Amino acid sequence: MGQINLKELIDRWANDPEFRKAMRADAEATLRREGAQLGPAEYRALRRVDWSLSDEEIQSRMSRFFI
Amino acid sequence: MQQQNWCQDSDIVLDTIIRYPLTMPVADRGVGGETAGACLHAVDEVMAGARSSIRATVSTPELQQLLEKAISGLEQQIAEDKALLPFVHLPLAVYRAVRGEEAPAMPLAVATTLLFLGIDILDDIADGDLPPHWHGVSLSEVQLVAATLLSSLPQLAVSQMNILPVAKTRMIACLSEGLLKMSGGQLHDIRGAGKSTIRPEEVESSVVHKSGEEGALIAMLAAHMAGVSEETAQLYGEFGRALSTSGQIATDCYDLFQAAESKDFANGSRTLPIVLHLNRLSEKDRKIFLTQLDEARHKKSTRALIQRELRAKGVLRLSAIIVEVYCQKAREVLDKLALATPERADLDHMINHVSFFSKREGAWDR
């Protein structure tokens, strides 16, 4: 069983369509199966991520906090 | 309860503004007439308060003029960009979370606005990127304005507040400690500018120690003003740090991917998304990308190319997730503070404004 961190997670997301499909179906189960090495706050943050959003949709939600 | 428009009276000076007794028990905080979003409309009052405080406390006309020019420049930026203003809304929201109302914290919002303005000017000087309203003013004079905004006006404002001496002492100490921490963060920033070998962890650390500490300082000032214990003030500081760190990374993402005119591309700034990508490239691809970054300082078509590459390599998504991690840290501090839902509403709204995944839960509307 492999171990991945946040950056590796995104590398897999960018390059592996099957991984993307699995994450969209059940992100938490996929991460546990992959043995993801994530801290508690990272895990809880990832639960809030809407994996069905495309990159364009995420981009459209960007806004400034600092002017 | 209607918000008092104290800033509209030109005779009001800073030391007559605060007349709100800090004796209202937390249990008796009024909810009639005030909505959780009342502080959303505070910006105009705070800017007017900033002008009033300068007129009341700065006796040198030439210095007053320069400081008012700085305020006008900030008002211009605010008018162009309807962002949430952490230097206005964060102190009000924290004070409200503790005391149930934000009106007594308006002078603090004035002080933190002046503080933010000083930091912003120094940032612009370091980036070689002073906005047009400073044309014709020497760099020495602009530096003097920044120094005055950082080192005297906020401190004077706090010393003149009608609050308990222990709160005043804590706020002054907090200001000094916070500014020292931010200086350290700014030094990292200055030394990192233009480097090709900076690591993502270093950039993230720089954001925490600069923007993060600014948020921590603002939140702690409000918490101390509201009379909380040192332990609780530290928790509010953690909240401010996490919120502002996520906010800065979110702002950097916005600048890179959404802004019509990207300052970071123009200045060659090595923000987190850029460094995340640089760090994963081979030596050969890194050299190509660095050349593209140089070209992107002046060429918009190269910017579009870089944006496409960053999206394709998952950098946009990774950056959004890192923002979410810090948003989650901020939420968890609010859980530790054990605030009831109405008390934490504005603070939650601020987190949701920053998060790219929580927009549906509440947008920040000025």
C-alpha cells in the first residue's frame, strides 16, 4: 500500500483519471485506501473539498482577502 | 440599536469617541435591531474616523496632508475592489464575538486600518510598486508616512481609549510584539524575492509570519480590548493567524488566475502557486519556466500560458486545498473558543469568504 502526501495526492489527481474517478466517488475512502499521510487538519479540510468541481469552477470562486 | 455615526461630526476628536463602558455582561448582549452583518457597513465610518484622527492628532500640516493622501489612496483601492477588508472587519467581528456589539471597537478598526496602511505602503516600496497617487512625492517622504502610520498613530489611538488600564497595557504590548514578528516575516519576503530555489515550505512560512501575524495582531488587539483573558486572546490570535494566512494564499491565487492586472506576474513575485510548480520541475523545465516567468512580467500571452500549465499540473487545485487547510484550522480555533452560533457568525462568514469550497455557505457582501 502506497503512502501519499498532499502534493502527491494532487499529482495523482492531475495524471490519473481512475484516481480522479475514485476521489469523486468517495474521497475519504480513497485516501484511506491509498494510505494518505495527512495531518488531522488536512484530513478535515479534504472532507470539505467538493471534488466534483472542475478547475474552472474552483477558479471562478477565487476572491481577494487582502486588497 | 442604531449605529452611531460619530465620524460624521467634524468636531469629534479621538479621545472623545470612546464613551462606551465595558461593563455590559456577556449574557446581556443585545440582539434587538443588530444583525450579524452590521459590521459589513462599517468601512465608510472607519475611513472617516481615520481622517478625523489624523486631523485631531497630527499638528504638522504638511505631514497631515501626506497622511490624508495615503488615506485617499486606500479609499481609491477600496472603491475599485469590493473585497472583505480584514483590517476593518476582523477587529469588529472579534469584538462582537466577545461583547455582542461592534460599535465600541470602531476606534480600534480605525487604528488597525492605519496600521494596515503603513504595512501596505512598506510592501509597495519593497516591491518597487508604489501606486500612482504617490507620484511627485519623494520616496523618503513616503517612507516617513509609513513609519508614522506604524509607529505612532495606532499606539496613540490605543493610549487614548477609554478602557481598563490592563487592557490598554496588553494592547500596546501586543502591538509591539506583533510588529516585531511581522518585521521578521517581511525580511524573509524581501530575501526570497526573485530567487529561483525557494521551497514551498519557505513561502508558506513567510506568509504565516507576515500576513498571518498581521491577522493575529488585529484579532488579539480586539480580544484584549474586549477584556478577555490572555489565554483567550491567544486563541483569537491563532484564529486571526489561520484566517489571514489562508486569505493571503487565496489572494495570491486570485492575483495569478483571476485578476485582470496581476501585480505578482508584473513584479515577478514567487507566490506559493508559482513555487509549488517550480519545485516539481526538472532542472531543464525549471529554466524554461523561469524564462517564461520573466517574460510574463510584460507579456500577457505568456501569463495565459503559465496559467494553463499551472491548472494542468494541478497547482490551482493544490493551492485551493492549502487555503482550505488553513480555513479548517481557523474553524477549529472557533470550536475551541466555544462560541455560540450568533457570536461566531461573522467570523464564520469571513472563513467562508476565503474558502473556495464554502462559498455556498455564506458570501461576504459589502
